Amino acid sequence: MPACGVHPGVAAVVAAGAERGIVVEPDEHAAGSRTAEDAAAAIGCPLGAIVKSLVFRVDDEVVVALVSGPNRLQEPALARAAGGQQAGRVDAKAVREATGFPVGGVPPFGHRTALRVFVDEDLLAFDRVHAAAGTPATTFGITPPELVAATGGVVTRLGGSGRAERA
């Protein structure tokens, strides 16, 4: 049972971190952190240190792509990394069904169903990155090696630099 005042989604991420040997210390942002830009501003970190957890379908499989804040996910790169032919976004309902979390609050691990995870190699350039912690207003910090280990993620080039994409 979550502690009084702790959102159940945040409690789930903290518990999932503990199962993986990671101490998740959630930070709540009153102004919200739904977009990568919002999160970077709230945390006071570079946009590139923000982990966007994007849920996509590759052929018939739902997967998670962890992309650096300013990067735009290249769908063909995700499809190749997953061994598929075509990648495309899923809708908000499918995100919640697969992960148990709302769009904007999807953490990199602790999903409702076992999902393969692909990690944008650009995230490895930072000492610490910040990801959603179960709600659109909550984040947590983690080192890139911990992120890769905790997700069982495959590190690959997923994003192209360019206009920041909304998370």
C-alpha cells in the first residue's frame, strides 16, 4: 500500500526500482513535466538529459523507446533495432494498457506488461538522466548504466537531432 499522499503510479515506480536494486527518489514538479522541455526547465538540467519514454508498435509488438529529450525518434531505426519492418505510435489507450501509466508519465521500467526497451545512445553522454516516475508531474534521476540495466534495454541510435519532440 502506498504511503499516504503518494500517487499509486509513483509508488509502483519506486517499487519497480527497488526490485531492480535502484533507489528511485521521485521529484514532483508543480508546473508539470509532461514535455521534455518542461521537465528540463523544472529540473534545471540539459534537455538532452531528459528521457522520453515513447511507446510504439513495431509490426505486432508494443515496445518502449527511451529517447534523449531533443531527439526525434526515427521510426525506421526503431523498427530495425526491434527486428521488424514498420514502427508507428500507439494511442493513449494502448499506452495505458501496455504500461499501466498515462502518456507523459510513462517510466522506463515497471510496466504492466513485459515490453522490450530500446535506449537512445545519446542518453549515455550524461552522468545522470531524468525520467518520468509514473505521473506527468513526477520525475526521478538515474545514471545511464543503471537505466540500461534496469530496463534490459538495447542501446542503439534511435533519435535524430532536430526539433524537440513532445514526450
